Amino acid sequence: MNVTLAIDAMGGDFGVQSTVPAAVACLQKNPDLNLIMVGDESVLRGLLADALRDFSARLTIRHASQVVGMDEPPQKALKNKKDSSMRVAINLVRDGEADACVSAGNTGALMATARFVLKMAPGVERPAIISTLPSTFGHTHMLDLGGNVDSSAEHLYQFAVMGEEVVRAVEGVERPKVGLLNIGEEDIKGNEQVKAAARLLENSNLNYIGFVEGDSINAGHVKVDLIVADGFVGNVALKSIEGAAKMISQKLKAEFSRNIFTRLAALAAFPALKAFKDSIDPRLYNGATFIGLNGLVIKSHGGADALAFETAVHLAELQAGQGVIRKIGDKIATALLEQQVLA
Amino acid sequence: MNVTLAIDAMGGDFGVQSTVPAAVACLQKNPDLNLIMVGDESVLRGLLADALRDFSARLTIRHASQVVGMDEPPQKALKNKKDSSMRVAINLVRDGEADACVSAGNTGALMATARFVLKMAPGVERPAIISTLPSTFGHTHMLDLGGNVDSSAEHLYQFAVMGEEVVRAVEGVERPKVGLLNIGEEDIKGNEQVKAAARLLENSNLNYIGFVEGDSINAGHVKVDLIVADGFVGNVALKSIEGAAKMISQKLKAEFSRNIFTRLAALAAFPALKAFKDSIDPRLYNGATFIGLNGLVIKSHGGADALAFETAVHLAELQAGQGVIRKIGDKIATALLEQQVLA
């Protein structure tokens, strides 16, 4: 499947240091991929000289004179940075020149610009952010991760409908198992929004498996492919997991650095420790998708290195190749019809 | 400080198997501790024969003919189990015979029974559940962990006031640093309740440090002693961390079990791996405190073994010894006065 992606080449903490090698690696791996690198043309032309020759038919550069700062307030970026690499990359999606864009730029500015330029998809009440996490069963996808707070039952239901298409595209699972994040698995648990959302999901065509608790994100007693939550709750869960992983890694490292004996043991244990580290490498889970807009936008972690950025580009390839945006549009239209019939 | 605790000896997945050895260990360690073991008298008398002789002045048994099941609905337990070990232990707190009670029984029944028997403390709008988690800085205390959903700004403020006393008692920190769990550190982030609670905390006498994100629970960039959240959010965060720790441990174990070489490496690395495991041992963090009632109730994890249960008993000793309930009462009264003055 031929896919064209617009890359915000200047975004993120490392800018071209990450985006350029990632772009080249992706072009090498996928012969059906076309990339438009957006940013300072003279810089990019210098860095990409070899690649422009090797992939002449699949790599182009689009000049953008500005860069959105990592701490720049969204409204300022929107007003003053109309020729930023971020904005121009999103414009390419709006104009149909690219199937999706990928940026490691600041989340607030990216979300605000994406909403402003692409607009909400018909019938969608709120856009959401979805990402993938490792689990003992493989992967779990979760949304919303911070796009919204105070989500209503209907919002949660729409998140489930949209998220299902993303999981189907990324995992190739026909009927992803959908769970609703709650503080217990019994029907009486939770707040009113979650209880009402459960009723909507039970009556839907989704493969809804019921309430799941926070531990199900990484290591539940049942497999769940998609976990639906309000953006406040989803964001706190995601960050809590990041903090736990960071603390555990630090403690493990501290114990192996304690003295000469533990350092020797670390040497002996190196292959196992390396394999362990790789198995939970957050770079292999980089990339969050903004869904619910008229176009696909993938947000990479700001601190992404080339490998992490490559993961985000690959995520965009998968979803754009599967036509996720069009499929979400169809599903939302059907879901709205169903709700009208039920109402 | 002389402290008397009532122990629900029959509660939890392992009942007397955990509670009896834990009780004996605690009596050995703390000469100022008095215990009332509540449960089947003949069973307890048999198991505690030696201890009753060794600690004759400090150990007594109180008979209770019933046990609350781990899956028993709270309302059923409340109605049908008036002579349960859980209920009788809480009654001892109400009647002033014990300074606190500790139970590994089912959370719902314990909370419902504690609320029914002890009643809410004057001025407290909602009781909350607080517990301790490991962090890169030492410990973090967090509440509410599931007592409440849809907490208002005033509820969150009260949680902070009550939680501060617990942290002071347990950690011996005079001015614990209080953070409010949010999805960003900027003022504009979050939902209305959190923003309004921030204003109340800024104007309070608490050592309020501002918003903290989920990763601050275990590994933030600043030290925080007490994290305040709505019970839905706090419970999801806690469970998410549990799931992350479980997954990471499983993956670490899997890598060291992969083949003969990694198994040999695990042998060499045993001291470091053991020290690491101990450093995040959840048994050393067992015990959640119900606060906001006219009496102190400590909930142990249902699956607690003797060591874990001992941790929960120790937590009760500390808090009862410090007169946490009385101090919370004073603080709530002052806080209410302050609010009236401000209003």
C-alpha cells in the first residue's frame, strides 16, 4: 500500500538529529513509503543529500521557515507560527498531499494546530489521543490519554468506536477486546459516566468485555486490546506507569552498581538484563495518535531519538495504509445512526 | 507510647495463618503494644497458647462467632454478620477498648462496617483511604485510593488536611509536601474540581507544592510526601502501578529463565536481584488507612502473608501512637473555621 507521510523534521528536543536518520531508515525498510520532510530547506537538503539521490522518487523536502518551541503556548504557536514545520506538515494532510503527519513537537501546540487546521470529523464530539503500551499479553491500546477531561458517557463510547479502528489497523485483530477503565469489575462500582458508558458499550456492536482495573493496562488477568478512559484518568494512569517503570529501573541499576561483586554479576547477567531492558524499551512504544479529526496526526515523544521516532513513523504508515480515518468516519456515522434508532 | 490494637484475626485470604504469626512478631518487637485478637476463641486459644503465656499482660482474645467472606457484599455483611471478627474488632475501637483495628477482610465490607459503627468525624464530608508507595525519594503517601468518586474541590481539600496528619505520624515529617494529582503542572491544566482545589490549597496552611503528574507517585522530578486525588483517579493510578510492577517482574524473570546461560547468570546475580526484589517488596508497603471516621481502621491487603500483615499492624501502631484521629479532628475543625472566615 502506497503511503505518503509529512514529517515535521524540526520538532522535538532533538529535531533533525532524530527525524532525519529515522526518515532514511523508514525509506529503506518500506519501498511503498513516500516522505515529505518539512523544515528548513537548506539544512534538510544538506543532511539528506545522499537520501535524496537514493530515494529520489520517494523523498521530497518542503520548506518551512519557523519552528514551534517545545514550551511555546498553543495559542501563540497558532497565531505567530503559521509557517512552522509543524503547521506546514499538518497543512499537507489537510490538502491531501500527505496521508498523515508525524511530529515530535509540543503536544499542546500540535493538538491545537491539528484541531484548527483539520477540524473535527463529522459526528465526532471530541478528538482523543490513543497510544500503545506493553502488557503481559502483548500490547494494550489506551485512550483517551489527555485530550479531554470530564468526558461524558457518549464521549467514552465514541472513544471506543474510534479506538477500535486504530487497534484493528495496528494489530490486525478483527474484533479487538474493549474494556472500560474502572475502580472495580462489579457493576455497582464507578462514577455515573462510566456506568452509563458501560450500558452504551453493552448495547453496541463492539467486542466489549466489561470493566477493567488499572492493573489490566500492563498485566490484567484477562487480555484486553483497547482500554477506554476519560483523558484525565488515562493520562494519570499512563504517567503513573512511566513513573513506576522509571523507579524500578533505577532500583535495579542501583543494586547492580552496589559493589565490585554486584558489578561482576551484572557483567555475567548482561545478556539477560539487556534483553529485559529491550523488552520494556519505551522507544518501541513511541507514538500517540490524535483521532477524531479530518486527518491523521501522530505525536512522537518530544525526547525521541532516531529509533523512537522511527517507531512513530511506522505507526503512521500502518494507520494511513489501513485508511483508519475513513474507517473511523464510517463507524461514527453508523454509531450515530444506531443511537438515533435506539433513542 | 502504650497502644492497644484490635486485630481481625479471621480476615483475609489466609486468616489466622497470617494474623497469628504477625501478632506474635509485633508483640515481641514492641513492648508497649497490647493486642486484642478477635475471632474464634477456641482456634485462637490453641494457636496462641505460647504467646498468651509469654505476653500474658498484653495479649487477650475476644470471641467472635462469624467471619465476613472475601466476596460477601458489604450490605449483607452489615446485616447478617453482626458478630463477625471484623465487626467486633471495629466495635472495640468505638467502645474505646482499642486505639485502632487492623483487618485483611474485604474492603467494601470493612469500609461499610467502619462507617456504620464509627460514624464520620465531625465536619468531615467524606472518609478516604490513604496508603504509602515507594518512590525514588523514599515514600509517597496518596489518597483517596477508592473511597470516593466525583470528589469536589472541598473534598480534595479535606483529603489533604487529613492526609497531612497521617504522613506526619508515619514519617515524622513536620511539614509534609502536598501535591495535587493533575495531568500537567501548568495552572491551565486539569478539570474544574482540581483547579478549584488548587486555589483552596494555595490559601491554606498546608505545605502545598502545586500540581504533580502521575509519574511523581514513584519517580517525580521533585519530592512530594502526599499526593491528593479523587478516589477514582487515585485507585486507577495505584492499580496501574501494581500492573506495571507485575509485568516488569515477570519480564525480568522470563529473561533470566530463558536458557542455561541466563539461569547461571541469575545465580551469579542472585544477591543483587534479591536486594532489588526486596527494595520493591509490596509487603513492606502493606496497609491502607481509612480516615475521616471516629476511629482508626487499617485495611491490610487481602492476600497478605504474615510479614505483610505485620507491616499493616506496625502502621496502626504508629498512627494510633501519634493520636492521628484526634489530630485530624482538630485540623478539620480549624480548617472549617478558616473556610468560614474566608467565605
